[in-house]
Amino acid sequence: MKPFYENPLETRYASKEMLTIFSPNYKFSTWRKLWLALAESEKSLGLNISDEQIEEMKNHIDDIDYDVAAMYEKKFRHDVMAHVHTFGEVCPKAKPIIHLGATSAFVGDNTDVIQMRDALYLVRNKLVYLMNKLSEFSIEYKDLPTLGFTHFQPAQLTTVGKRATLWLMDLLLDFEYIEFTIDQLMLRGVKGTTGTQASYLNLFNNDHEKVKQLDQLIADKFNFKGSMPVTGQTYSRKIDSMVLNSISNIAQSMHKITNDIRLLQHLKEIEEPFEKSQIGSSAMAYKRNPMRSERIAALSRFVIVGAINPQLTQSAQWFERTLDDSANKRLAIPESFLAIDSIIDIAINVTSNLVVYPKVIEKHVMSELPFMATENIIMEAVKKGGDRQELHEAIRIHSMEAGKQVKEYGLENDLLERISKNPIFKLNENDISKLLNPNDYIGRSSEQVDEFIKENIVPILNKYLDKERINTELKV
């Protein structure tokens, strides 16, 4: 028995890849990489830093002694200085120049941005894989007519594949926002204690150009287009808000998509995968609950709500900085990414194995098609000399009576039989049956699927899809 709380995002849901990005090793080795980059850049701009000091730092990026760091943090009550001293113990020659001119936000904030960018890369790549799965599903079922629903009431026909493109359209918008967010990210850079770069200006004897070069050199070393042009002690917390909004978008889409899947599973038209030994209910052995879709919905709400955290943090900051952001960020950002990572992994599992029941779908279509065919029936009757207004009134009355048979007595829809027996229409059963091909009522659904995927999705798949690198095995 484990005596302490464990975060289920770690133990049940998130992937190793995302857990690695927000791991202590990833964070603190990035701190050391930033200190190394700072020293290298300062040396290249003329500061008295030796090759030996640089080499010593390079050799100790990953061998972090967390016991020593904990000892120093208990002593100093300062995590950055604890790791400066821990790094310095294994780099005695470089110790005098580690963190030279920097403030804590140099490693803290820059690492936060690097982690968020790398996490967004992983989210983007998995999202593309999910979009590919939905594209395959859309194409496979682009011609299968199904009831459209407005207000969850039967409406004009669509196709199973066309409906899936509605899901895919939402994810396309989410993908584009992720791309925009990645493109907009910049490092906090080297800005000093209140963002004025005063310490660096002092180091470089008031050479403003060298200070500007230093800022760009650090950005280049971490593959950013640049650093934020101005900051306080920290980068604007609006960056955190923008990032979590981008993944909240995906959560919103996935909640809606899985709502649809759960409703379709109730209708017995489409089911999420159900494994051979899976148990739907501890009491009701026959049940096949949509537990994966429900899990996605649950985690999606967590991500959506989590996006509020950085909004409130940004609004509460004072002047160049306050520290009421730190504890919140330690929770809100990693956990939101772990949750969205879990959501996409589960969604890939679901969309890779959706089960479609065409006979059930056809049955539902045919039960409602008589109502939808009435306009075409009127047109045919007019061709045989009927009066459009009289025909319309007759169909209205027959429709009410047929609906009553279905709703009040549980009988079959007999609308077409009523129409064929009414001489005003001059149509027999064979004439009417020719008007009941579901494919005549799906409009451009099939063509829309082909066009949408070819024009909007395939270019993204060609650029980013890497099937070999995506591992989405579920833990539970």
C-alpha cells in the first residue's frame, strides 16, 4: 500500500514523452544549458571566460545531485541559488562565472518557455496523427448516409464521413492556433533583475550593441527567433495564458467530439472500441459503456478550467513582478499539458478503432426518410397534374397522422402507404419507392469530404505526419 497521494496524470494517463518534458531532469538540465549558453555567449563577446571553464560546464549538464540541491535549498530558501551552488560543486573552475549578470528569471522563465514550446511540439505532432485517423475514417464512410441531427432531432441526411469532417474542422482550427502560438513564442532572454539589462551593460562597459547581441545569441542557441523586446523581471504572464488557451481549444473540441460519439453509441450507430475482456459495469454484465470518450470529456473539463489560471495570474501581477505566479505555474502549466497529452492519446485510440453499424444507421434513416422525401413527392405529383398547395396540405395531414402512429402507438411509419392510397397524388408504391434512395438526399457530402481533406488536411499531413514516432499505448 502506497501511503501518499500520487498524481493520476502521471500514474494513469500521460505519456512518458510529456512526463519527460516536465520532469526535474529536463528542467534542471535546461537550467545548466542556459548557464552554459550564457557563459559561451559572454565569452564570445569578450568577457574573461576560459575554454576550460566552458568545457567543465559542458561535462556536467546532466549529472545533477538532487540531494545536494535539496540541502542548499533548505539552507538558502532559494531554488535557483541552490542549483547554482550544486552546479558549482562539480564545476569548481567555472563556479565564479556561473549565472554571471543573470537573475533567477534567466533560468526560470527561459526554461518555462522552452518546456512549453517542446510540449507544444509534442501536442502538435500527436494532433496531426489524430487528424490523420479522422481523415481516414471520413474517407472510408464519406458515402454512408446517416441522419443529420439539429437539436438532437432528425434533420436532413448527411453522411457518417461528412459528420467526421465537422470534428476534423474543429481540430484544424486548433492546429492552426497551436502553430500560431509556437511561432509567436520568444525567450525571456537576458534582461537582468527588472528587465533593464543594467547588469549586462555594466559587464560590457556600457556597450549597448554587445548587450543586444548577447540577447540574440541566447535565443539562437535555443532555436528561437528572438527574445521578447521588453520584459520586467519576468516575461509577460500573458504568454502562459496564450499557451494554455491553445491547448484548451483542443480540449473544447474533444469534449464536443466525444459527446457526439457517446450519443451515437446510445443510438447503437457507432461505438468506441470495446476490448474482449473489458467490463462495462460491475453489476450489469451486458453494458458497453463509452468509458474512453467519458474519460476524454472529464480530462477536457480539467484543461478548459485550467486555462483560467494564467488569466488570473496575469491580471494580478504588480509592476515588474510579484511572486504570486510561481506556485500556481508549477501546477497549472505542467498538469494542463499532461492532461491534453492524455486526451489526444485516448482520442487516437478511439478514432483508430471506431465501430460503425451500417444496418442500424440504415434502419434509422429509413424510418425518417418518408418525412424527408415529402418535398420530392410533391414535385412528382405536380408533374402528374396536381395542385402544389393541395398536395402540401394533404401531406401535412398525413404526416401528423403517421407521426401519431409512431409516437403514441409504437407502430411503423406508414406515411408513404397513406400517400400511395390517396388519389390526389396519382402515385403508386413503385413511383414512391423510386424517391426513397438515401443517396439522393446527402447533397455534396461525399464531395465535401474529398475536397476538404485534399485541400486542408493533406498538406498538414505531408508536412508533419510521422507515424513511426507516435506511441499512444494507454495505461488503463
